[in-house]
Amino acid sequence: MKSFNKFLSKNPLVFLLLSLPLTFAAQLLQWSSIAIFILAAIGIIPLAAYIGEATEDLASYTGPRWGALLNATLGNAAELIITITAVQAGLLGLVLASITGSIIGNLLLVLGFSIVVGGIRHGTQTFNKVNASRNAILLVLAVVTLIIPSMFSQSIVGKAADSKVEALSIGVAIIMIALYILGLFDASRSKESALSHTMPKSELPDWTLAQAITILALATIGVVYLSEALVRVAEDVIANLGISEFFLGIILVPLIGNVAEHLVAVQMAHKNKMDLSVEIAISSSLQIALFVAPLLVFISLALGNPMHLIFNQFELLALMAAVVISALVSYDGESTWLEGAGLLSIYLILGLAFFLLP
């Protein structure tokens, strides 16, 4: 009974779990596609939070090296599951858009909102300037690796174009994963690595090893089920609401899969723990760019729906803008609420443009 109460009290979003049985009922009773989509999306939010919390607890039992690997690998598990389901359904445009949306969402929305909340409460906040500089370099490298295949694809024509673009995407994916592994090695040796993403030891663990593994397994199964339900009705929702697949992928999917982690970043800023808040936003962006994106390239090949790392010009512009602006805001190791408002403004402008794009 104590374990059950701990399960309920650990996650303030636990009441949203009611969406899980409601999604099943909606499918059984053949409710509208929009209702099923909304229920599935709401249900993923608390399950994603439990995946993150269980992973953090597991990391505390495995030690710093394996803990860094667990956190870095499972940090975006919910979004990875959603995108794999979308790849299987052939919605490759949605998947590519979600990669872009996750990166700009973390760098502009999450970091911006965290800086605003923390700045209003504490005034000017400080964080590690050396880490901010190193993170900016890693972000630039990550985005450049995503830009190169897109630029290459625009300059090559002919019958062999597709095969060459696919070969480049696979090669870039291999190099990105190699860089990610190097980042994990660095994380295992340094607590200040951008890919370490570990919570303070005083806050962990709340569950036993067996409880953490069980909750992680059950939450993952729940996310798989809800992701399939969400993706199955995605095309109907796009048609009924008059929105584009691009907007759904770049704005809604990243929010659904990462809302719980976003709230943690804001909470840390509210507690004046800006180092941790900035790390959550940066590390999540790096994990998407260096791990999730290249991994999806290989998963898409295995599923028979090859996905190339080719982004449209507006996605590339958004990625570059997000990296440059967030780097400029954080380079001096200080932040104010006005800088956070600037980040949020850019995100809202991009979101409006994404919505209006055909």
C-alpha cells in the first residue's frame, strides 16, 4: 500500500492516467478521431513522466557511468516510441518535423519559459559559463550534421540522386551516433557533461530497484499502446482540423512526449537551480539530434520505410536560429526574464509560421 501511495504522490500528473482506459473505450466505441487523439496524447504525458522518474531511480542504483548511459538513452524514450510508430505508418514528414520541433522546443520554449519563471522570482540568475560555452559548441556541431545532408540533396540531381542521398544520411547517422557515444564517455567521467542529465542525489531514489524496473516496463508498454492509437488517427485529425502534418509533427508531438521533462526544467529554474534547468534543455536537444534522429534512420530502414535526414529550408532556418539565439543568451552565464521572453517570442513566431505553412 505504501508503494502504491508513493507511485501516486511522486507524479502530480497521475490523474491524467485516466486517459489510458478512456482511450481504450474510445477505440472500442468508435468515438471520433479527434477524441481518440486528444485522449491518447493526454495519456502519454504522465507515462512519459514515469519513464523519466523510473530511469532516474535506476540510474542511482547503477552508479555514475551506467547511470549516465541510462539517462542519456531513455531520456527521450516516449518521443522515440511515438516517432517509431509514425515511421512504421509511413508518416516520415511528421517524424522529421518532430525532430526539428523537439530541438527548437527545448532551446526556445523550455529554456525561455524556465528563464522567465526563474528571472521573475529571483532576478538575474547565474549558471556555469564554461558549460554553457561547451554546450553551445556541441549544439552547433549537432545542427551542422543535420544541415549537411539537406544541403547536399539540393545540389545533386540525376538517377543516382536518391541512392547518394540515402548513403550520405546513413554515413552521417553513423558519425552522429559515434559522437553521441563519445559524449556518453565524457558524461561517465564528468558530472558537468551536457549529456549526463542527472538529478541531485538528494532527490533519488524514491523506489526500490524492482519497483523502478516494473514501473519503467509498464509505462513503456502504455506509451507504445497510446502512440499506436495516436498515430492511427493522425491523418484523420489532420484532415478534420485542417492543420498540416508538418505542424502536427513540429509543435504537438514534441510537446506530448516531453511535457513532463519541460515542467521539471521550469521547476528547477523556479528553485534557482539554473545549472540543472539549462542542462535539461540542452541535453534533451543533443539527445534528439545525436541519438534519436540517427537511430530513426536505421529503424526506418529495418521497417522498410527509409527516412533520409532531409529537412526543408524553413526547418533548417528554425534550427539555426534556435541554436544561435540560445547560445547568445547563455554565453555569459547569466540570464534575465527579458532574455527568456525573447526566446519565447521567437518560438511563438516560428509556431505561427509553421501553422500557416501549407
